Amino acid sequence: MSNSTIYERFAETVTQFPEQPAIIEQEQSLTYAQLDRRIDVIASNFPSRETCIGIVADHGADFVAAIFAVLKTGAAYVPAEPDFPEERIRFMMQESNVGFIVTQKKYQEKLKDFPLLFLEDMTGEAAAQENKPLTRPASLAYILYTSGSTGVPKGVCVTNANVCHYVRAFQHEFHPTAGDVMLQYSVCSFDIFVEEVFTTLLSGAALAIPDGQARADVHSLMDFVREKNVTMLSGFPYLLMELNELERIPSSLRLLISGGDILRESYVDHLLPQVTVYNTYGPSETTVCCSYFRCNGQKALEDGTYPIGKPVLGTQIELLDEEGKPVPAGVVGELCIFGGGVSNGYLDQSKNEMFVTTADGKRFYRSGDLGYLLPDGNLAFLHRRDSQVMILGKRVEPEEVENVLCDCEEVQTAVVCPFTDEHGLSYLTAYVVPEGTGFVLSEVKKKLRRYLTSFMIPEFFVILDHIPLTPNGKPDVKSLPVVLKEGA
């Protein structure tokens, strides 16, 4: 599979399972053959060969078909949710230099600065397609944007070979088949979406996509899971925590995968007797997950969290000290990731200092995460080495939030600090010195929403007349008042 592209693997799956369901929505389903035809129609509407193509649309069969259409034509897709802030979408699409954006007509005003192709206009039969392969394994598959410490998001460039590597690792561990149904619940800009879509549609399984009503709350979501016989669900620990509070989960579920943040025993203690639960770990820079840990029958660590497990197939994880030397078992080191998932790095190559090539030509990613090796060979995760935190399962650099806040004319200066609530979940507090007397929080938040997604906006704002400093002139974070938050 490492010598294949995503679309080649998908085409093989279509040949093997043409009449199997590929996409299951509330009111309709598409077989693999039908999905492939829709992909051809969308691809035939592309006016030119492009390196990158944006996709901004509601989740559904057309959204998935558009992704595969982009890949089939040899381009990389750059996804954004329609409700992302306009300025954030604009930055992502401009930096990646998309040739056009595939979208829906209701979003044309929000995307007016770019050439647009509308899914509603892509009807009829597909035009004749080139038979020669347009993509190589080393070709980019997608660019995902993560929070960046410099004040702007960073685009992670992931190849077809990276994705095929991860699909192989997933298949090796979880064995998806034509009888499985994966829930598509994640936003398109996060790794869980990549896991949901590609591990499913390169394995002959079906992807079940709920509508807005089914996503409204966990009870509606589980009704959808039950109705569509969903067997696999991948999500943030907080979704599993909600499932854990239910009396029972649908009997169709055979696998729950937690990723994106720390998994605590208290989040899944009622789920473990009902279903197989995995804790996973992996930065976007190394393509979805690089380690798995099966929680059933295992004890949590003393702090109540589960280990992150052992490297997935085709991956190696080493614990290195600050000089890049391996640390002994049990000693804290930085999690450094080698193998087929290590991506091409960031689109802005000046930010690629965490990607390292060894003297013998091996390439690895310094995650910035600290951990240690347990006696049984599993890895334990401790915390970030830097200030990056996870909020609602998504990576946030407080410095990015701080930089955007300080750019508001109502703010003279500000510091944004992460804290944890009673359950160990992160939240942000902003300490603000206003510029004059015109500081109105609602107006400042309105400006922040132009550049930051909702989970990045601090939960608490504290007004100060000055920011306390340390003797060397840096903000004295320890002197700032802490706004306490109860665990949800």
C-alpha cells in the first residue's frame, strides 16, 4: 500500500465492493459504484489542473465525493468548515494558493474573494477522464491547518503515502470490513475526519453521516447510530465521556476510539464492559495516530489517565532528551516519531524546525510532548513541553490567541494563559490591559471571532491596569489571578 495513492486504493475497493453501501445519510445511501460515478462528475467539472483545491461545504456524500475528486485529479484538498471565521478561511486558502474552492451556493458571499465551483451545478454524466495516473504516492493529499504560536495557523502537508500508511496501520489493528459502518462526526479540519473517511472507504466499509438534527445532542446521535447500525466511532474523549453517562450505548457499536486529548478512566468506566475502547495518540504532523492502547482489561495510571500505548504498524517512537539522545526506560523524554506517517512538514517551510533528518537519512518529528516508557512497553503521556494545550480535543497555541487579542485597538496589551479545571481539561483566561476607556468585551469578542474559531476564544477575561513582569521583563504568570472553573 505504501506504493499506492489514495484514489488507486479507493478504485480497488470500488471494483471489489461495487454494490456495497459507501455513504449512508439520513434519507439516502450511495453504493461504492454510485459514489465513484459522482466523483467522476465532480472531477470532470474542474476547469484546470491545480496543485491545491479548497473545499468548503456541508458534510454529506457530495463533500466526500469532492475530496476524492480532488485527489483523483492529482491535487491536494484544503478543507474548511463553512462556519469557520472568514479571515481564517481566507488565510488558509490564500497561503495554500488554491486554484478554486468547491462549495455550495449558500456560501458564495463568504468566499467571494476566490474562484468558486458549486456542487449544485455539477450534474449529468462525467466527461471522458484521462487514463494515465495523475497522482503519485509522494504527491500531497491534503493540507490541514493547526494553531500556530506566531499568531497564524500552520498548514501541515500530508502525502498520499502518509495516508495509505495510516490506513494500513488502522486495518492491521481494527480490521474494518464490508460489514462495518463508521460514524462521520468530526469536523473536516481535524485528524479524526481523516481517520473516519479514508480508513472506511479504502476498506469496503460504509461511512454514516448524520445531519444537523442528529448531531444536536448525544441522545439524537445515538438514535442515528442505532438506526444506521454504526459499528465504529472515533472521537474526542469528551464525546466518550457523554456516552459513558448513558445507561446503555447501541449494541451495534463494537469499537470506540478516543483521540485528540488525554483519556481518563472516569470517562469510560461504564463503557468498558459494553464495547472495545482504544486510547490513541498522534500529532497532525505524523498523520492521524502513531500509537494505540486497548483500554479493556488494563489499569489506568496513578493519575487516572490511560497510557497512549505502542507504536502503530510502520511507526517508531523514541524518547529523546534535549540533546537528542535516548533516555532510559521510566525517564521522561520528548516523544519523537519516525516512520511512514511523518508528513512533509508545514507549507511555510521556515517553521519546520521540529522535523529532523538524522545522519543516516531517517526523518522524524519532535512532537514537543513529554512522556516515559512503562515497564510493560507502553508509553505514558505527560504534557506538552511548550505552552500548546488541547481544548475540546483541538490544539491551541495560547500565543496565537494572545497575538490576535493584542491586535485589537481596544487592547493595550494582553496575556493569555491556559489552566485546567477539576477534571484536568484545559481552558484559557485572557488578562487584558485596555487601551483607554473604550473596552467593551462583546465588541472585542466579535473581532476575535473574525480570526479565531470558537474554542480558541478565552472563556474568561480579567481586566488589569498593568501586566506584572518578572525581573527579566517577561510577564509574571505566577502573579496573575487564577479564575477557577468547575469541571463540566
